[in-house]
Amino acid sequence: MLDAVPFQQRFLDHADQYARWSGLAIGIMAAQALSALGQVEFEQRVVFCITAFGVCTVAGVLLADALTLLPQEAVRTASLAPRMVRDHVPPRMGPLIALQGVTLVVLLAITAATASVDSGRVLSRGKVLTVACNGIPATLGPWPGLYYSLPMFGALAIATPTCVWALRRIAHGPGGEQQRRNRAWAVTGAWGLLVSSQQLYAVLMVTISFMETGCAGATGALTFWVFYPLALVNLFTVVWSLLTVVAPRAVDDVPEGDRTGE
């Protein structure tokens, strides 16, 4: 028996999935193209690749949300309680990702403030960190100051308000409870992928820089107790966010008894 559902209708039913996956695919292609920029140093190319992949992922998820088919019947406006954004984002991973976003901004601000300045080049602040090792000045690098972190700041400045607007639109817009949950989780995962991947690389840059010095001291303890655990947390968030973008319904940290219908 032939499928009675037209191809166009089947495509529209899954257009959000295709948009999310296309965003990931375009992000991979953009990262691959940026990795071939031979005139740009390796560390900066990695920053460009990570940022481009995260931005394309966010764009794909936002396009998917715009293409999601909403119910055509009349939408009830009365409810026992107002819809809140926090009720639609992952209750466990959502706060963790938000905290990672704050710590990323703080980390980049600290590394930008502590970076050394090259007086011979304009806007070159942020490639290395100058320290005193046994009374002898030494430079550590690559250091994630403004030279490397400006693309990260730019991506966050664009993606963060856009994702917040999308979450508010999802929470207060039409659609079933499960549909709104899937859309909100996909947006959260896309922003989490951008934040956690950027923070993971920034932490790795700081860790490698500290490992280069022969006088570890407090920096060695800081690396062991702070940056290693932070890198593991970010690695876990990267994997979770990627799975959430690919299939938001398959990743669920809400107990079955806590689900509420409309």
C-alpha cells in the first residue's frame, strides 16, 4: 500500500530535525574551511573553528524552531499558572550550563586583564602571560586574552540574547507541552555547546600555559584542583549538548512523575 501522506507534508513534519542537523553539518564544514587558513596561527584557527561550529549550531536550532509546525486549532489562553522559561529548560543541566556561561565570561575577563601587552602591535593584548620565575621574567602561552577571546566574546554577545528570546517565545507560544519542551531543550543544548566548547578550549590553553613553567607552585595546585575538573565538566557538557541538539527528546533528565500536562 502506497504511503498516503504526501512527501511535502512528511518533509514539513521533520523540517525541524533537518534544520538542526544541517546546522551541525554546516558548522563542521565551516570549521574545516577555517582550519585550512595557513596564514593564521594554529591556536587562532582552533578558536575560529570552535566559534564557527557553535554559531552554526545555534543558527540551525533557531531555524528549526521557526520551522516547527504548531497546532492549527484554537489555542487556550487561560491556565492555572503562567508559563515560565525555567519550567521548559532542562532542570538539571540548564542551571549548570548557565553557570558555565557565567564562569566563561569571568575566565575570559580575567585572562584578558592579566595578559601581557606587545607595544609594537595594536590589539595584540592576550597572546602570552608574563610571570616571574625565581626572579627571572618568563612568558607563558598561548594565553586566552583578547587576541584569542574576541571571537568568543562576539559569539556570546550574539547567541546569548537570541537564545533567551527564543526560549521566551517557546515558553509563551502555542504548542503541546512535549513539543515546547523539545524545542526549549534543543535551544539550551545549542547554547550549551557553544559555551562549553569555548570554555573547554580556554581552560586547555590556560592549563598548557601553566604546565610550561618550571616553577609550578600555586599555579600547579590551581591547575590540578580547578582547571582539570573544569575541563572534565565542560567535556561532559559538550557531549550532552551535542546529543540534545541531535535528538532533544532522547535526552531527558526529568523524572516521569514530574511531567505536567497542559
